[in-house]
Amino acid sequence: MPVMDGIALALAVARDYPKLPILLMTGYADQRERAAGLESLVMDVIAKPFAVAEIKFAVAAALGKSSR
């Protein structure tokens, strides 16, 4: 993204929509490491390459948590 990276976007979304579950996908090792410190804001960090089943599981978990 030209203006900000995924971590910055996740932080902005978490600030503006604190109840919205956030799933972060990344192919960059440094972003995975940075995202690990955001456990309270990011529900899951999914590393590329990923399996479709992994995405389905993460989305189902996020939807289940957000409905509480």
C-alpha cells in the first residue's frame, strides 16, 4: 500500500473500530514479528503462503468472537 503498511492499517482500524476482529495476512517476516506484539489488537496473523482452509478457520473464529 502506498501510504501505510498493513500493521499501520491494523492499528488505525483497531483504534477507530475497537470491536472489529482483525486478521492480518503478510508475506514479510519482519511484519510477522511486529504483528506478534499486537496480540491485543490483531486476532490472527496469517503468513503467506497459506492454505484456503487456514483462512476459512481464521474467518470463522473471527466471526464467532465478534458475535459475542
